[in-house]
Amino acid sequence: MNQYQLSSIPVKENYQKVMTEAVDEFEKYFGVSLYQKTCIIFLNSRQQFDDVIGRKTLPFETAFSSENLIFMMDQSVYESESNKKFNLESDLLTVRHEVCHKFFRRLVWRTQPVWLNEGVAIYLSGQLKNKQPVVKFNNFLLFENTNSIDNQTVYDESGFAIRKIVEKFGKDKFIDFLISLRGISDNKMVYPKFSALYGFELSYDNINNL
Ligand SMILES: [Zn+2]
């Protein structure tokens, strides 16, 4: 397998600006700062994506977050190497999404459950406006350590569920909930932590009835 070397990185000003603004915004939102500067690396093929991430990535996956790095499929190969149409506005929202993952990890000290990490990133990045609204929640809690199961993905419901919780009970309580998850050893421990803070069980029925 080839190893990769970056000799020079031409700056894409619009991506740089969105990334910088997102870092500033999420610093204020979460009340924490990142230890390292974030850096976007544009990749030029699906093979590079697989190599760098370390697994066979799915056709819809065009961005990935690792430590302080954000890997994104370059616009020049985006449509040939994924099953999505390139759209600059939504790709820039993806930058915000990936930056949000870094703050989640900084605040919560973990990246799971996936539905919570993805839900927060989808909601705070602004990606919900491009998604089909959810009428009834019935699958997001399944995604504890994976982002897709058969033909369902964590991206359909999780952002709407997080929005409902935050808009109903406020941001401060939600941040307290996230902080309460520091140090848990099992995704199942999210349930008692949620009940302890919100006073009701985390279930589809309860979220649907909010
Ligand atoms: Zn994500």
C-alpha cells in the first residue's frame, strides 16, 4: 500500500473560513476549546479514503474526522467516487459537522453512542434543513456503535431527536447531560444518565411525545 505525503496544501478559502467560524461558534456553544488547530485534507479517490480511514468506506461517505484532521473527498472526484451529487453549500455544512465531532469528543471524552455524536453534529451544523423531517422516531437508538444497519442510517432521525431535546429543555441541561457521560464504559449507561438528568426514560415514545 502506498503511504501518503503532503508536500503543499493549496488553501481553499471558503472551506477555511467555514472551518474557522465553526470552531469559534462551537467553542462558545460547548464552553471548551480544542487542544489542536483543525486541518482539512482533501483526498483524491475512494481508495485513498479507505487507506486513510482504515476500512472499506461506503459510497455515501465523503468526510471523516480523526483527531484534529478532517478528511474530505475532493470536489474534482466527488461524484465519480461517491453516490452523491456535489453541492458546495452542503459540503460546507459537512465541514461544520466534522468540526462539531471534535468538540463532542473534547467535551464528552468519547465518540459513542454514534446516534448522540451524529445527532449533535447534524443538528448544530445546520444540516437538518436539507433532511426529510421525521414524523415518528423509531430507529435512531439502534445506532450505538455503527452508523448504518442494513439500509437504515443514523443520519435520518438522530439530528431531529437532538433538536427536540435541546429545544424543549434548553442547551445548558443538554451540555450537562453530555458532560455526565464522561468516563462511562458502556453505551447502555447513557440511559440511566439521561433519566437522572431529564427525569424520564430515553425511549422512542417519550421522544415522540415531547
Ligand atoms: Zn458525523
